[in-house]
Amino acid sequence: MNEKITHTASHILNQKSSAKGIDTWFNEQAAKFEAARFFWMAIFIIAQSCLGSVACMFILKNHASDVLLASCAAITMLCNSILIAQGPGKWCIATFYLSIILNSIFIIVNI
């Protein structure tokens, strides 16, 4: 009986430790970003600026709406400005992911 309780208790503990939520993952990303802030800032600026430029190219090539072009440029510039201004780590990461996701959607829609 005691062995069964011990097994059940260890199973519950393993579930709690392996069940990471999105907030835990995001906090870990923020900690990694802060550990090497200037390295990640350079990588993030290069990556999302290139992706934003490609998205703008596809929007222009497809003769899409000016609003779409302005929103693509705005999200890319927002991310760049927060990174260059050395905003809080969580803001930097959130705007980077937002920029990557939206610019990828703009590319897929305008191919």
C-alpha cells in the first residue's frame, strides 16, 4: 500500500514539474534574453527587419492595400524602436514574436 502511495505522489510531482505553462516558458525566454541582451538585440533586429522587408516587398508586388503596407512597416519599426531603446526584456521578446508572426502572415497572404 505504501509503495502505491509513493508511486502516485511521485507521478503527481512529475506531472507538475513537466507541465510548464506559456507564462513559465515566456519568463524563461526573458531571463535568457537578459543574460545576453546585446547579442539577442542584434539578432532580433536583423531577423525581424529582414522578414519585415520581405513582407513589404510581397505586399508591394501584389498591389495590396496601403493599410497592409503601413501595418507591416509599423510593427517592424515598433519592434526595432523597443529593442534600440532597450525596453524591458518581456516587451522586446513580445514585440519580436508579434513582428515575426504578423510579417509571416503578410508574406503567406501575399505570395
